[in-house]
Amino acid sequence: MSVCFEVSPARATDGVPEGDACHVGTVRRLTVARLRHCGLEPLADDATLIVSELVTNAIQHGYGKQVTFTMGVRDGFLHLAVHNETPGEPAVRTADDDAEHGRGLFLVDCLATARGGNWGTSDDGATAWCNLAVPDGRP
């Protein structure tokens, strides 16, 4: 499954523009629906949180005009990927206790590890991806 959507041009603020925020919810709903359809509902909560973080980061930190989300199952893993047309080096940060931002990739890392998977970025950093082990050895 692949979904592309347009986003606002480069943003000067820390937040996600309201017009783009709706895309996060849409991709979350598509993720849950697809996982239910494939009989992978046990992964839904973790996958939707991961998708929320990756899509929000792509919108918030990217400077491209389009974001692409892909999801598929291969080799015993659910593969989630978000491409934002902006090269960079996304990395896990340590946020201050009272910080309102900065924990997204930390959450992705924790969830991927807990689900027997991993996460990373493409060589140019424009795509962030996460793999979650599919329960019960399903394809």
C-alpha cells in the first residue's frame, strides 16, 4: 500500500500546519484499516503510533511538497516507510523532562525493539522506515 499527499511549503514554525495535520489522522486510519484487513490487528496500536511520528516528522521537518507513506508485509515483518523529499539525518534525541517535543524517534525505536524489529533512514535521510515482526510467523 502506498499513499502520497501534498503538504505546505517549508514551515517557519515548530508546529504542523492545520491543513497538513489532517494527513496524519488519515494515514493512521488507513494503517488500522489495512492491518485489520490483513489479520494483523495486534500490530495496530504500535504501528499507528509509529506512523503518526514518522508522518508528523516528515511534515514538520521536511521542505518538499509531497510526503509518501508505504506499508507492506515481507519476510515476516511489517514494513512502514515515510519519504519526505528532504535529505537529512533524523536521529533519536534526548528530550528534557518538561519538553513538549523531541521524543518521536525515541518512541519509534522503543516500539520497534519491543516488537522484534528495527528502524532507520535511507542513506540520504529522506526516508524513515520501521520494521515490526509479524506475530505468529505470518508471511
